[in-house]
Amino acid sequence: MTDLTRVAVVTGSGSGIGAAVSAELMLRGWIVAGLDLKPSPACSLSIEVDMADPERVGAAIRSVETELGVVSAAVSAAGYYEMAPISEITGAQWRRMLAVHLGGFLHLSRSVLPQMLASSGGSIVAIGSELAVGGGGPGDAHYSAAKGALLGLMRSLAVEMAPHGVRVNAVAPGPTDTPLLAADSPWRDSGYLSTLPIGRLASPEEVALCVAFLVDEGSFCVGETLNPNSGAVI
């Protein structure tokens, strides 16, 4: 390992956007540690962890720092999507949605920040959602709430960390062509796709390019949210 080694952590790296982000960063010369409930074969190091568990997340980051070096980029892409009418959302569903999306971003950030602050630099990127920006539809209440809270935390953290050289930003994709969307998802319906200016879903690789920009090139971006949503929210 040399001084030029760049270490990134990507959560949700086992599939979808997280896997695409991991692959893109690896192409750009980063050493990537993937954190997910399932293996992340495309990463240099794969650690299976539940992002809702702060102690396990902290232990995973310490393992990454020991095996690969100081983490200078962290991408919080772990998450899941489900639909339920607001009258039918159980307490367990509500708590789990917040624990994974909002809690996962919080636990990741708090775990990588000590070393980033010690080295006076770093980049943290949260994966939000179009539904946090433009609002969700029927069945999206708990998901939209979790992603909206995530963006609020990102902005507050960005203000707090910017004076210390740590940049915090977000990418808020629209529906993306990943396994997260079932084949019969309303977001894949031709009627919905016809409302999009570009007429199709974004690919995870396209979203990954936005993340890589914030990590690698967007040194002027602080507290920003990029919106690769096929034109759904303009």
C-alpha cells in the first residue's frame, strides 16, 4: 500500500446501484470495500453487515481501515423498497425503513468521520431518491419519509463537516433499472415510462457516474443533491 492508495467504502454493494458504484470506483483506481447483507464479489474486500446495526457497522469500518487503509470516500447505497398504503404500514415496517436508510447513512458517516477529520479530507455520498424530492405516490409514505430524512441529515452534516475538509453530498435517483424494482412494478409500466422526458429508466451505471463525479471531481460540491431521474423531476 502506498500514499497514493485511495480507499472507498460502498454499502449496498452486492447488487444494483451499490454494485455499479463499486465497479465504477474500481475502474477509477479506488480500492473498494463493500458492505452488504450479501457478498460483494466485485469489491477488493467484502464484509457482510446489517447497516441498521451501529456496532457492526463500526466494527466493519475498523476492519477496512486495518486491512486496506484510511477510508477517504464513503457511499451509502444500502437500502430496499416496498410499497404499502399508509394505513397498513406496521410499526416494524416503519422502524426498519428508517433504520436501514437513515440509520445506515448515519452509522456509516459516524464510523468513517474520525479518520477523515484526522486527515482533513474525505467525501461522503448518500443515495437518496426522487421520491424525497418530488414526493411519492400511494404506498410510498415510509420510503419517502426515510429518504427525505436522509437528505436532511446529509445537508446538516455537510454544513458541519465542510470547514474540516470533508464534503458530504447526495445523489437522488428516480426509479432505476435494478433488481430492486420487480418486473410488475408500476415504475416499469409503459404508461409511466411514457411520462419521462427520455422515455426510460436510468441505469445503475448512469447513477454510478454521478456518484463518482461527487467523489472524484466535485470538489466544489457541498450539501448538493444530484438528480439522475430521467427527467421525472425537473
